[in-house]
Amino acid sequence: MHHKQNIYILAIESSCDDTSAAVMHNDKMLSNVVATQKIHEAYGGVVPELASRAHQQNIVPVVHQALAKANIDKKLVSAIAFTRGPGLLGSLLVGTSFAKSLSLGLKVPLIEVNHMQAHILAHFIKEEDKKVPSFPFLALTISGGHTQIVLVNNYFDMEILGETLDDAVGEAFDKSAKILGLPYPGGPLVDKYAAKGNPKAFPFPKPKVKDLNFSFSGLKTSILYFIQRETRKNPNFVEQNLNDICASIQSTIILILMDKLKKAAAQTGIKEIAIGGGVSANSGIRKALQESEVKYGWSTYIPKFEYCTDNAAMIGIVGYLKYIDGVFSDERIAAKARYVINQ
Ligand code: KG4
Ligand code: ZN
């Protein structure tokens, strides 16, 4: 991609529980500020009402900080990009209204961004010495809110090949962790204990879901019954076997993900495989993906962790790509809680 222009995009993300603002200079990130909302920890999950209130408190300082860190005057901003959806409506409204007033105030265009497209296009944020996937590629987006396999034909030509029918994979990690008495979000803790455990210690059944779709609610239930049964026999079962339990849960989840990825690769004949979303931090999935390079001849891509979890830089790269295509939004545009990737 060559660009003669200097385009500066100010991007805003507020779809769930992270308030984020970023400044991009063309496809390079100048700043990417994320305010994580700690308040939800006490509730064991995101509370929508509290999330939108926290966004209201955070958005002004976060945007200021992003501009300050980028060290550019806001008069230089070429356009405002914002997350239109999908996400929690109350959260999306905060970012949407803020982006609209900023675009009016600065007299610059507005660019709406689909959050799920952004998770995938985060791979195109420019970094030295980093290869990017070539089209067409398969993208597995895995986080606390999403589990999708997407066929990416081009920047804005995507097709969902499969997705979860119930819980997202991050939820499967977090809910399993909760059953084990671990604090929210438990995914990183399961990963940590799993490193010291035997993944074959306790076999859990894999769901039988057709096609390229996923289901994780059955796994959660079978883990719950298993733990209840074992603790009746031995009240210290979880304590004494935590590493093995975590390793077994994690390896089951990874097997489920890798099975579907393999199936998608076989069906499409595509060997360019990209992952994204907060769960891509998991060491098990990273290892499985690396091994698949040799095993199946795949080229695999994992963005920097900062660009995997919810962040505004990924909104900014989409804003840049739309800007150079001349795709702008009307100021009457509304947030969209349900917003599919190919719309
Ligand atoms: O993308 P993200 O920050 O937020 C959204 O859900 O959009 O993803 C958060 C999810 C949580 O469910 C968290 O437990 C999970 O990612 N996660 C992990 C790991 N790090 C984060 N799950 C397993 N292993 C990890 N190392
Ligand atoms: Zn997300």
C-alpha cells in the first residue's frame, strides 16, 4: 500500500468494557490508549449499566491522552472513526455520540467501523518486520464476546464460515475458572495453571456441532458436573488437582478450535490463517498454531497482544482504509448492537 498523503485518524472504541482512543498516521499507530473498567471484577462479568457509566467518565480523558501521546494538534485530524457495533448498546452510544460531536466540532468526516471487521483488519496495522496475511485468508476471532471463523477475501469482503451457537470461547475459559473458584476473568489463570498440568488427566467430551460452528455451553456443564461429583468424594479435589484440571480444560478448548480451523482450511484450500481477540493470548492456542505451520504447511498470523484485545488502533486502521476509499458516514448514523461482519 502506498500513500502520498498524511492522513491522521482519531479512533474511538467503546463496544464493551474498555474505553479506548487511538491516533493513526496512515497505517501506523501513534497512540493507543485503553482504560479498562475494573468495576466488573466484583460482579464476575460485565454489567452493561456500569459499563456505559464508566465510558462516560473515561472518554474525555482517554481521547485527550491519545492526542497528547500522539503529539499532534487536533486540527491535524483528518477524520473520526468509531465503533458502530456490534456490542452493548449503552456502551456503543457513548462512543457514537462522542465521535459525532467531535466530527461536527472539528469539521472533519465521520467513519463508522464494524468491531468484528476491526479485530481482523488489526493485522494490517503497520509494524516493522511483520508479515501480513495475503488474501484470501481465514481469520479466527476468539475473545470474551466472540468466536468466529471468517473467510477474508479482501479488506471489506468477508464471509462468516462458522461461529458459536452459545458461549464465546473466552466465556468458556472464564466460566470454567469460576467453577474452580478462580476470580474473573479467569482465562489467563487457567492458562497459567495449565502450563504445569497434564492435559490428558481428565478427558472432557467435545461437542458435536455440525459444519464450522462452535458450542461451548455443554463443556461448561460437563466441567461443572465433573467437579461437583469429584468434590463430593474428596472436598480438596480442586485444590489438589488444579493444574491437571486447567490443562485438561484448556487442551479440550484448543482441540475444539483447531478441529474447526483444520476443517475450514481443508474446505477452502486456504493456508493463510490469522487469529485475533483476547483469547489469542493463550499459550496453548499459540503453540498449536505454531505447530500447524510445520504440520499442515500453514502461514499463521497473530497480532501484537495490544491489538488482540479490544482497542481503538484496530478501529483506526479500518478508519484509514475507508478514508483512502472515500467511504464516510452520515452524521445521523446510529449505533448498532447487532451488526454482522459482512453488512
Ligand atoms: O478481547 P478481550 O480482551 O475482550 C473481549 O471479550 O472482547 O478478551 C477477553 C477474554 C476473556 O474471556 C479472558 O479470559 C480471555 O480473553 N483471555 C484468555 C487469556 N487471556 C485473556 N483466555 C485464555 N488464556 C489466556 N491467556
Ligand atoms: Zn472485541
